[in-house]
Amino acid sequence: MAQGEPQEGDETYTIDNINFSVEKEIADLIPGFQIEYYKGLFQKGYAVYVDGASRSC
């Protein structure tokens, strides 16, 4: 994940009033994904999961 402006041809999704863009080539390769915001004691941020992927290491 990187911060930047969407490029022409990117797929754009709005989740909780925040826009996320994915390169079309990448969006075509994955069946779907989830973006979750987490806030812990020492960390906070977004996590991106590909549908069907395990959430543990």
C-alpha cells in the first residue's frame, strides 16, 4: 500500500469515506480484498487482506 494520487485506469473504492485505488492489473489478478483499520495500544493503521487468505503468519 502506498499513498498517492490515483492514476488513469486504476480501480477506486470508497470505504468509510476514504478512497483507495488499486492498479487495474493487480485488481484483475485477485478475486477480491478487504481493507480493515486497526488501532492497538502501540500501533494503528490499515491492513489489506486478499479474499481467502489467512490472517495469521
